[in-house]
Amino acid sequence: MKITACKIYKFSVPLTSQSIDPHTGHRMSSTTKTWLFLKLETDAGIDGWGEGSGEWLVPSVDAALRAWFPLLIDQDPLQAEALSEDITNRLPWKGGPVFGTAIAAINMALYDITGKAWNVPVHTILGGKRRDRIRVYDNGGVSFESPEQAEQAATRAQAQGYDAVKGNPLETRMSPMDQGAIDHSLACVAAVREALGPQADIMLDSHGSPTPELSIEFARQVAPYRPLFIEEPVKVGSVEALQEVSRKSPVPIATGEKLFTIREFKELIDCRACAVLQPDLNHCFGISTLVEIAKLANHEQLLMAPHNASGPINTAATFHADAVMNNLLIQETSAQYFSLFDHYVDHDMVVKDGFVQLSDRPGLGIEVKEADVAQAPYEEMAYRQYLHADGSWKGW
């Protein structure tokens, strides 16, 4: 079997929820989400699909993939890991989100072809599933614009089948040390806990921008509400700052969506700088790398909660990787994106009682509605404004 053609579809899907900075009035998120689908065709009539939907990265990922098409044509797609490594090894630059996302799209598509050719799901190729269903949470399930909106959003997510939700604390801060932002976030968390009850899980994502001191104080005050973890409490780049927060926080710390290579994750794993790792399959060079990171983390008894803010192909691929992990805690999904999946793919991913049943369909378990995808509009995502009261950037 040989690869005969490579095709790219990039398009925008509408978003219903918007984040507005209460102080500046600026929109903090786009009105659309950009997805990129990669199709690999073969001379055996078997097609494979991957996804390269990096946020604000799609034009760069598109360019990288098109430059690599000559490296894919006439190659054996059943050599999924070897072919992905071959392209990576040809690049003098080994990391970064653009290359990581482009390689991930190829890697997914190759595994999809292999599973279809062997008539088995990808999790079988990876060594066999450890679970029959994947526990999930809604990453857009909680708005922290007000306690009332937080309660309404959490209740809505619960009605959609979720028993775990995530919100974004400390985003209203107007200075590096803002007790008012802590108070506001605590009120929102309290409303969510009251709405969902004691058994539901709450995750808190501060997007890697607060100071360590602000995150530590917030963790201390929010601990009575028993969040499952606080995500990205500090900027990426200082392992020492992350370790300090992890040591002092009574709430487990999670991080990893802005890291891409095994070497970057191994640095955190070796010193147990956090409790939970969150690599994104769409950015960390694909299924092969995500599974390897999970194995390394398992040796040091770290848990996995992979990041996922992409479309249906990446979501399906991540579930297959999750299936073979010994140390999976929970998987990030989006109720908002799930509601769009049916428009673009045929799939069997359904959230029920906080879980998604693992697919046993061949390959990734999805079939792309190519004609619909080809007609979908495309527009660039808008960049956000994210400022302190004095006009300085507060992070992202």
C-alpha cells in the first residue's frame, strides 16, 4: 500500500459562548474556532484522516504540511510511527507547536489508515485498551463572569451528561496581586459546587498567567471547595516556579498544554513538578508521543488529563490514546464542540453519565463528511485583549 494523495481542509465553526473582559469590555475569545483536517489517500482505496487545529496556528500548520507532502507520497502508510519520526528527523528544529501539530495530523491519519487496513480500532494497535469508557469533563462548562452565570453554565453541562466541569479563575484580576479577583473566583466556585453537589468534580484553569504568589493564595482559599486540580498556575518556562506552587498548594497542580516534546515533559516528570500532566495530542507530535509521555509519567506516579481544545478527529484520536494509559485521570472535551461534530463527521462519541464509551470501529472510529467540510467557510481567529488596569498585559 502506498500514499497517493494528500489534501487539506481548513474551516471555521461557530462558537456560542463568548468571554468579555468585565473591565475593558474587550472580547477575550473569537466568535469562531478554526479546524484543519488532513486527508491521506492510498492506492488501496483506504483513506486516513488527521487534524491539525492549533489555535491561531492553522495558516502555519497548513504551510508546513504542504511542504512535507513530497515526503509522504509513495510511502507505506502502515509504518505510522516510523514515517512520523522520519519527517521529524529531517527537521533541524525539534520542537514547537507548529511542527508538533503538523506531525500530529500526519500521525493520526497514518494510524487511521492502519486501523482500517487491519480492521481494528487504533487502541488495539497501541497494545490494547485498559478501559471500556473514558471519563470526560466539559472545558467550557463554567463561566466565571458572575456566580449566577457560573451556576447556570454548570447546570447546563450537567444536563448534557457531564459530572465534571472546568472554569477560568483569576481572569478578572486588574493587578498582579488582586484579592478582589480571588474573591470573585471563590464566589463562582462556590456557586458551581452548590449547583453540582459534592460528588461532581471542578477543575480550574488559570491559563498560565498569574504570579506564583497569587496562585498559591488562591489555591489556599479555594481548597475547601475541593477542586480536582488547578491548571497552569504560573507562566510556562520556570520549573522552579511551578515546583514552588505545587509544594505550597493544597490543591493538586496540572500543566502541560504548552509543552510539545518528550524532553520537556520528562523535565517535569523527573522532579515531580506537578501532579497531573496535560499534553495535547494535537500539538505533541501525535498519538505515539502522547502514549510515550503517559508511560514515563506512570513511572513517577503522575496522572494524565490530556488537553483537548480541537475538533472531532483529534478528540477521537485522544480517546484511543487514553484507552491504553494506566494513569488516566480524566479527559478534556468541550460540550460546545461536541454539538458541532455531527455536522462534519460520522461518529459514535456520546457523553453519558460523565463518560464516553470507547469506540470499537476500525481506525479512529470516525468518517469525515468530506463534501460538507469542503463547503465550510474559513476565517482567521481574532486575537484577544487581556490587560491589567494600567494597560499592561496580564498574560495568555
